[in-house]
Amino acid sequence: MKNYWDFYLTERIVFGNGSIMRLDAVLKRLKAQNLLLITDQGITKSGLTTKVAGLLQDWGYQLIVYDQAVPEPPVEKAVECYEFAKAQMKIDAIIGLGGGSSIDLAKIVALLLAQGGHPRDYFGENAIDHPIAPLIAIPTTAGTGSEVTSVAVVTDTENNIKVGISNNYLRPSVALLDPELTLELPPYVSACSGIDALSHAIEAYMAKDFKYIQAEGEILFQGSNPISDTFALQAIELLYHNLVTAVQQGTNLEARSNMLLGSLFAGIAFSNAGTALAHALAYPIGGAAKSPHGEITGLLLPYVMMFNAEVQGKKMSLIAEAFHLNCSQLESRQQSLLVADKVLELLKSIGLPTKLSSIGVKNESLPGIAEKALQIDRLIRNNPRVPTKEGLIALLEDAY
């Protein structure tokens, strides 16, 4: 049994409406002059790239922009961006502007600029031995929490699976969160990113207690602990009660702010405690289906919650309280069923699928998905109930 836990945070967090105007002070503290801004075409078309680039140029910074990030970026995209950056000028700091994919891409480029090599050299846990280049993460979605996490996800196109690079050195130097930058987010993107954040919070909260994680050496995802539980439960309440409003009323600044704060708290929680079975299953499903990562984790979440409920009944009852459900008179299993049903209702309310068959997953692929998920040890060992291949197939069939 383990008798200690560690807790890591991003060095600096700046949060609030209009906080993009703090970027100049952030960069001065980092003593950065030559900047690489990494974003995507959607952000550019929305006008946010021009807004941020204009501020930086007005403040006197030298700037190059790479706006070719894509969702679930393939390894080749990271290499392309790295080569683009190397060919331009000496980079003092990198700014990742956008959703989790843009920030993840910025993390990997910051890693390669500092240490060289190829992204494949760093797949898995703790393959990075010193800090990455200075990185400022500016999220425009409330979802991945990538602005404070120790993980970057890419698509390994050779093996048709999503792969994580995981290391505490990957945490951005600064997370700058301005809710006003999320106001123009389309409903579908708001739904996918928001349910992903809720998945992070719930999986971190229900993760196996840190004392019982079975792993040798230093590990990134350590299981739940008192601080991660505090952040996760606050995130669950914020996200559950604001997600529908944020999707249906995109310009509701209060809901957007609460979603961004909830996503931040979830990122802090899961980057220490870890995620578990829903994310382990989402990786092979993401390689086979073309749905966004958040849509897949959200779809799986209620089924995984029920799978784990028998060993996390107390935490399910506390999630029920965070949902503001009056079910204290119900037995533990009835409470768990009600909570899982509320997550299914939430998915329907924001227009997301609740069955694997609806996103193109084939029934005959379920055993293969179970096998691949069981191989992702850093997530499987975190799950409070030990999964078997047969148990996972049954879970997937329920979700099919």
C-alpha cells in the first residue's frame, strides 16, 4: 500500500473576463520576444487569431503564426509544425490558442524545440527528462483542461490509435483563461468539449484511491487524493449545472465562465489523479470512429459509472448531491442508477449520442476494442473496479 501522494500544478494561472490583456505582462515575466502562435483555421476564421496577433504586434513582439492545427492531430502534423518553427527564427516562447488539439500540438512542438527528436520518442509516461520550451496556453473551449495538464494526445496513424505523451514537464508555464474567448463556440463543439470536461472530473473523482494503485516507480496518474477530490467535485457541480445553458445560449457569459472554470478544475484534478476506463476505451474507439474524443468519452461515461458503482457507492452518492438530486432515501444502487440516468439525459439534452452504434462502431469490433483498452495500463490500473475482457465486452454491449 502506498503511503504518500504528490500534487502538481501549472506555475501560473490567469483567469477572468478580458484577461487576454494580461498576456503582455505574462510574456514580459518570461522575458520572451520572439513568439510562435499555434492555432487552427477555425480560430483564424473566427477572428481570434487576428485579435491576439494584433495585440502582440502592438506590444512590439516578433510573431510567426502556424494555424494549421487539426482535431486529434496526427503525429505527422506535430512534425510539420516543428519543422515550420525551426525554419523561421529562434523561438523564445510558444502560445497555444484554441481547443485541446491546438494546445496539445503546442506542447509537443515546445517539447521538440527544447529536446529534439520525434514525437514517437516520447510516447507513454515519463519519457521527458527536462523542461520544454516556455509555453502559454490560451483555451478557447471549456473541455480538455490541456492548459494545466501533463498530457498531449496525438493520433498514431501507423497503428490507428490515439496515443498520449505524459509527463509533468508538459504542463504549460502559464494558463491564461478568458471566458470571453469562448463566446462564439458553436453548440456542437461546446457540447463535445463540455461533456469531455465532465468525464475528466467524474473519472478523476471515482479513480482508485492513491493508496491502492499498483505500479512501480514514479507514475503520473496517482489515483484520487484529497486535493484532486476537492477540485473534481467542484468541477462536477459547475459543469453539470452550466453545460446545457452554455450549449443552448452561447453568449451567456456566466455559463461560459462557469464552464471554463469547471474545465480548469477538472484538468487540475485528472492530471494528478488520472482518468480511467472511459478514456481507456475511448482511445481504440477513437481510432476506429471519426467522432471527436469528447463525444466518445461522454457517450461511454454513464456506462462506465455503472460498471464502477458497486465499488464507489459513497462517491456516487456525493455526485448525486453535486447534481442536486434528492435521493438520500434511495439504496446505493438506486442512487447510482439515477446518477447514470441523469448523465444520459444530459447527453440527450445537448444533442450527443448515447450509443456506440450511432457513431459507426461495428458490433464485431467490440472484443478488439476491449483488448486494446486493457493494454493501456496507466488508465486501467486507475479504474476502481478491475476490468476483464469479458466485463468490458459486456459494458460495450450495453453501450452499443
